[in-house]
Amino acid sequence: MTSEAHLSSGATPDLHDLTVTALAKQLRDGKVSAVETAQHFLARAKSQAALGAFLSIDEAATLQQAQAADKRIAAGSAGVLEGVPIAHKDIFVTKDFPTTAGSKMLAGYRSPFDATVVSRMATLGAVTLGKLNCDEFAMGSGNENSAYMPALNPWDTTRIPGGSSGGSAVAVAARLAPAVTGTDTGGSIRQPSSFCGITGIKPTYGRASRYGMVAFASSLDQAGPMARTAEDCALLLSAMCGPDLDRDSTSLDVPAEDYSLRLNDSLEGLRIGLPKEFFGEGLSADVRQAIDAALKEYEKLGAKLVEISLPRTELSIPVYYIIAPAEASSNLSRFDGVKFGHRADQYTDLLDMYKKSRAQGFGDEVKRRIMIGTYVLSHGYYDAYYLQAQKIRRMIADDFQQAFTQCDVIAGPVAPTVAWKLGAKSDPLANYLADIFTLPSSLAGLPGMSVPAGLGEGGMPVGLQLIGNYLQESRLLNAAHRLQQATDFHLRQPSASKLVS
Ligand code: GLN
């Protein structure tokens, strides 16, 4: 039974079937307390531990936050997210919970402060439900690079949920949390959202503060919400974004925005650009079919489809896999066993301590990227690789600006296929290639989102990707919301029988 059928039957819906918007209202209206809500979700998260969504849960810490929320509700000073449990990708540092970035390097690490995204949501009343599994340092496309455990796709537990925000997507899809945070460097909000049938948005680079996000590739990393509906994403994104100029030098000096205001705007005359490179040979037939059907819905809503070209789409893979490892190799040099993170037990001298700590603390994919990154930045290769990649990155961004002279929003698939089987892509290159449709907009710093658009092979969800021009998040959310009013893909959920009991 879908949540909608449940709601319309007149029965009281389970708390976990409510959207954030509906749950926040129930909390504000005193229909349910923040403590009851937290207890409900904690119990659910624990009962579905086998899905591998969470890396840490701390009941006492969550309940303490929930009690404080109940006090504010009673005092009439509730924020818009008061009492709503939100789980955070384990890339965001948190005072009350450990932060591992999915790595053994940070096992047991506790931050003395909260990431800006976490503290902003807490200021508005959100209660932290726990920390979510992810690929180590957000490097991966299937959550299989987590140093702790894979996360399983609740639609089919023999498949990956996507990555690197895999635990985040599992938590929302399996109704273990009403909403979560994720980060997207090259697709890590959009791709797992697509693979798990939920809605996720990565804002314009610089829109959400990176302060307190464990750094992977600083010129690409962005935070964003993942939830069931575009309406919820609008609420959450408004809570997360805004300038943080003193703490993140790349934070945009643009006032925070209420993304809920334009959700219902008409789509009459909206020009949707379809990049021909996103619909070529590499796209599997089942995904294509779902995307085509969603595009037909847009036509019914008054939008016009126009063919556009993003000619350097293929180059986004080599460009990203030079720039992201280059930045990662620099960012990860701070993990040397001295200040924080894993330190080897035995070593002969300082250099040996560095070497052993890093060899033991990092997993294979992270080491691979540090080596590639160090190589492309080294004397003699910098010009040949890194500089070339930077030049093409600029051209990719220019291609989008050219495209936006012909259309208002760009649409296409998020990924070439539905979620694959665990272990099916053991070759790192096979993972990299599957990022082809999310990398171009990441390199350009543009906002992008994934909206449930249908089901493909094996009954697995397919996400439609929407890409907007800089700071056009509200236009994306508007387009997504209108689609969600016309279709029910976002309401579908994995049948309970498929969940691990
Ligand atoms: N799959 C890409 C990578 O492995 C993107 C990851 C991300 O967005 N964090 O780097």
C-alpha cells in the first residue's frame, strides 16, 4: 500500500509515512511530541540495521535534542523544523555524534563543533537522528567503498543504493528518517536519490556552506537535502543554505531564499533542454523509457522540449577524475596520524609513522585517488594533466551557458542504468563511467536534482535529472514539484517484504 493510499483510507498514517512538511505540522500542532517521534524513528532505524544505512546512532543524544524541541514547542518558539528527526551523512562533523567520513582513518573521531549545515538545521529545531553510511571520504558510486559495511538498496537488497550518499538514500527510501543530508561532489546526492526512488537536490556551488564538511574535492563539494518530495527538499534547502562568509571562503554572498514560494508556478512555456549527448548509445532502454514518459508529462504541463548539445559531456569523466583526485590528494594530506585520525601503534621514526598511519587508515579507492592526484600535480605532469583538465572544465561550464540561451532547465537521466548488483562493478573505471551524466554540471558548479520518474529493469527506480543555471534552485524545485503533482513515482516505496527483518 502506498503512503497515499494509506492516508486517503482515513487511517492514522504511521509517523514514518509522513513527509517532513506534514510531520513538522503535526509536531507544531502538538499532535505528536518530538520525543515520541524520535523514539519511533530510532526503533525503525535499529530494526532495519541490516540495511547498513547508519554508521552511528546515539539514543540518549537524540532524545536529549528531542526533549529540548518539545520545550520550545510548549513555549511557542518552535522553528520550522522543530522536532523533525534528520540524519546526516557521516561527512558532516557533529559535536554529539562521532564523524568517520566512512573511513577507518577517522574511527572514533569526535568533532568539537557542528558543521554549518548541521547547526543551521538544529537552530530551526531539527533533531539529529544519527550519522549515515557513505563511501570513504565520499569517493564512490555505490557505497561499497565504505570502510564499515555496504549499504543495501531497500528496493532490492542484492543491489547497491548508489553513492557516495548511499546510507542517506537508504534511510529515506526505507522510511528510517523523514529526510537526510547528503553531499555531492560529482553526483553523490543525485545518483543515490535516483537509485532509491527519492528526491534530492544539489544546490549551486557555494550556496550551502562547506564549513565542517570533511573535504574531498573543495572546488566541487556541495551539501544538499534528500527527502521524499520536492516540497520537502525546498523546505530543507531553505534551512541549509545561505552565506557563511567567515567560515567558507567559497560561500556565495547571496541572501538565503525561501524555496517554497515558487513551487506551484505554472510550467506553461518552460523550455526544457534535452542534451543529445545524454540520450545516446550508453543509455539503457529501460531508463530511456522512464525518462521519455516523464518528459511527456512535462509537455502536458505546458513545457516545450528543445534539443540542445553539451558537446564535451564525455570529457567530463577524465576531467573530473583528474581534478577531484588532485584536490583530494591535497585535502587528505592532513591525515598524517599527528593531529587527528588513525595513528599506527608501532613505528620507527616520524616518516615511518606517517607512512604506516596512512597505509592502515585509508582504503584502496582513497589510496588510488591520492596517488593519481599526486601524480597529476607533480612537476612535469601538472601542465599535461591538471592544467589541461582545468581548461576543459572552463569549456564545459561555457557549454552550459550556451545551452541556457536556448532553454530554461536541462533534463535527462541521472545515470545510464538502474542500480546495479553489489560487487558487479569491481573495476573502478566501470564506476567512474557511470558518473557521466552527473559530472558535467558538477564541474560547472550548477544546481542539479533527481526526481523519481518511473521504474526500470527489475522494478528499480529511475530518476530524472534536472539541471538549472546558477542559483536557479527554485526553478528546479518548481519543475520537480509540478511533476510530483502529476505523477506518483515519489510516493512508491519498496514493499516491506523486501526489507531485511
Ligand atoms: N562517484 C563520484 C566519485 O566517486 C562522485 C562522488 C561524490 O559526488 N561524492 O568521485
